[in-house]
Amino acid sequence: MSEFTGIRGTVWFRALTGQASPLPGDPKSVLTSDAPIGKEQARFLCVVPDPHGRFPCARHGEVGLEEAYTLATRVREVIDESKNTNKRPIVAIVDAKSQAYGRREETAAIFLAAAAAADAYGSARLAGHPVITLVVGQALSGGFLMHGYQANRILAFDDEGVMIHAMHKAAAARVTLRSVAELEELAKKIAPMSYDIRDYAKLGLLYKLLHVENPEKPSAEDIRNVQNELVGAIANARSGPVDLRNRLESKGAQEMRKASLLVRSKLEAQWQEA
Amino acid sequence: MTDKRYGANFIHRQSFIELDARERATALFDAGTSRELLGPFDRVESPWLAMQGVTPQEDDGCVVMKGKIAGQAAVVVALEGAFQGGSMGEVSGEKMTAALDLAYADSKKGIPTSAVILLETGGVRLQEANLGLAAIAELMGSILLLRKYAPVICLSAGTVGCFGGMSLAAGLASYVVMTREARLGLNGPEVIEQENGIDEFDSSDHALVWAIDGGEQRFATGLIDALVEDDTPQVVDAIRRFVGKGVPAVHRSTQVELFRSRIKALDTSRQWEPNELRTLWTAKSATEGKQ
């Protein structure tokens, strides 16, 4: 597992949009750009490290207060501009270390900022915008809830440097009173605990795993392939419902989320009787 | 004027905090109208805990009840803080999401069905890690659907409070109700101390913890909608009031411009006294202020 560097987000943002700068008035840690994908203009968003950011605990690629409200602003712009016209796709490129862990953040209610970002993405999806998430690096915990997890379709690179998880290893081991070695051993047997993206893919939450030769220095062919996959995911999202039910209806979920399916069928039956 | 905290009610009150999840849920309904769904006798428990040597519970620490509140259809989902810290696993998460989806389906059919979510939780259950995180994401999607048709009311009474991913669920709610004993925040003090050191957050400083995350502070800064005493009739009154109010004109989590400008105006070169924020951010909540 490679250490978090924050390079991949910028690399892929540039690869897909041709540039990598924030919009005027935005913090340097949020990249926003409108760029062509297929025959339309999508809005691309990415959170990247800014070593000189205003908030000391959000300088390494964490999604903090400013990042969350900036994402919410830039996503809501797309919803507002296209109320009566074509619903443009929104693409979240994800390489986010986590949420920001700081006292300032808690004092200024990062829980609400986080909800506002997720609200914007979720509201865009419900309004009919195809919201596509491309995980190119880390997608951890609250960072992913704010930026990426409300998408209609989630794509991720099939690569060792990609990780989707509820909490990074060291912290998860501490909280569950285990050593990192014990945690890794358990994670091999228990798919939802695994840090391996291929195990994550078994849960049925991903639309697709993408093979990319070199995620940190993509070739022109890599980029073309990813663009084609994004076009496919956008079309696929448009053809389905705007809620998140596809995740539980997926093939993977039939196998790995049997308990969820049981809960749903039993609760539905009892609800009708109550 | 007497201090409300030690007012006459102090000795007569009926503690809500001392109730377990099932008793809390029952207390919120009009008498005799509630029925538990997928209760412990249905024995749908976590499939992941036993294989890790953790004893599961037959309701997975999540109580779902349907009935009437203030004469209107409602569902209450209560997390049991005493089981695995109220954490969200696959089963408890799906119970909550499915209950909200059923309330949404009924609301769309013309029976507005409010949801009341009782949050005593540290967030994701790490033994079920990615399925817990996914459950929270799906729950958030379902809150966004339901809250257009019927209010989603979050109540954190304490003493676990509401942390981690589930604080985002509270952030999306139509209304949030807390007691002084409850706390609401994304990262718990221990986690911040572990990640960024004791200088950033001394988690043993309980006064500081409550000054930041406590119900009184969250109410005084306009981030929640009601502060109630740990008194069952008061809690019930607040919930009935918000069920009666229905869907708010504006949800707090859509007030992006307001909160973004507030964040921009803060001096980030130093830590703030939580009290400073009370003067900068008025107690009038962003949702009620717009009505």
C-alpha cells in the first residue's frame, strides 16, 4: 500500500479536464472545471492537498469545512443552472485522505458542512444529474461520505494504491482493541473489513473496477479508456432510477448483503400489516 | 429568574436518558398506537460479529416502531447506545434505511409519515466497516427522499451522543432536538486527540468537550432546533411539535451560502472560545429563520 501523496487527484483532474486550478474565490484545495465528456460538458470536482490552507488540520487532502462548503456550492451551481434544461453530469474524482480532524472543525460544526456537501451531491442525483464517482486513490470515512458516496455510479481503479474504507488501519485497530496485524488477518476473512479494493468490489457497491496501467502517470490510452468508461457510466446512470437502490440490487449484494435483503423483505411485510 | 437547569422540574422530572432504546421509542408515540417491527423475536442479527468473537444482539441494537405521533403516521428508529456504542452495522443500518423508505412510499401515496431517529451512536461499527459506511451513505440518500414529503426529526438525548458518519444524518434532518447531556459532532474528542495530538484536543477536558459538542452550544449557535431537559414529557412535546410543523421551508444543510460565508469570516490563526461563536452565529436557526 503506497502512502497517501495526494498526487493522483491532481493528475486525474488534469488528465480529464486539461487543467488543475480552483475557481476564483475558492480554496486551492478544491478543483472545479467544466470539461467535455462524450458529447456533453460535465462538471468535474476534486479535493487536493493545500499545504498553506487556512485550516491547519485540513492541509493534506482532508475534506474540511472550506472544502465541504465549496463542493456544495459548485455542485449546487450545476443544479441551479439546469433546472429546466439538460441535466449535466457531475464527476467526483476522489483521492481524499479523510475528513478533517480538528478542534476548529468541530467548533464550527463540520458535521453540518459534511451534510451540506453530501446533500448537494444527493440532491443533484435526485434532480436527474448523472453523478459519477471515480476513485483514483483513497476514499476514506467521512471524506468519502462528503465527496463521492452519494453518486449514482462509483468506479474505482483496480490498483494497490486505491482504498475505500471506514477508517484507516491504525485507527481502526486502536478503536477495536486489536493490533494492526490482527486487523489485517481478520480483514482477509471478513470482506467488509478488508482494505483490498477487490474485496470491496465484492460488496456490490461499485459499478465497475477499471484497470489502469499507471495511475500516477497515465498514458493517453489509459485516459481514453477512463473517458469511455465515464461515458458508459453516465449513460447507465441515466437509464436507471435516481435513488441508490441499485447498490442493494446488485449481483454482489445478493451474495454479500443477504442480511440487508432479509431485513428489507421482512420489514416491508410487517409494515403492511402494522 | 431561576436557572432553568435547576428549576422546580429538577426533582419531578422523568428522565428520558435513563430509558433504553425500546422504552424511548415507545414513549414518543400516542399511547397504545405503537407496534415494533422486526423486533428481537424475528432474530435478524449481524452476520459479521460472531465470527469475530463478538456476541450479536437479536435486534442488532436498533428498534423500529410504527404508530401515531400527535395523531399522524410516524416511524421511530432508535439506536441502543448500550449495544456496541449504538454503532451502525449492516443490519441496524438497513433497518433504519428500509424504515425510512417505507415511510417515503406511504408519504408519496398520501399518508405523510414522519420519521424520528434516535441517535446514540459513535458512527460506523468497525467490525462491519465498509458495510456500515455504505449503510450510512444509503441512509442519507433515503433521508433526502423522505424529507421532501414528511419531516425527518433527529433526537439525541445522551449520553452516547451522535458522532461519526451519523452526525451527517443529523445534519440532513429537518429538525434536530438535543438535551444538554447529549453531544453532536463529526469526530469525537478521542479521535481528534489520536489523529492530531493532545494540543489540538484534550479529550479528558470534559468541560471543553461539552462546550463544543454539547446540546446547549449547538442550540445557542443555531445548529439545532430545540434544546430540552432530560424530562420525558418535554422530549415528547418537542417531537410532537416538529411532527406537527411538517416539512420546513428550508433545510439547514441546503443553506450553503450562509454557512460558507460564516466559515470564511472566521479567524483561523487561533482556536476559538466556543462562546465567541454564540455571538457570531445567532441562536435563531437557519431553517426557522427563513420561515
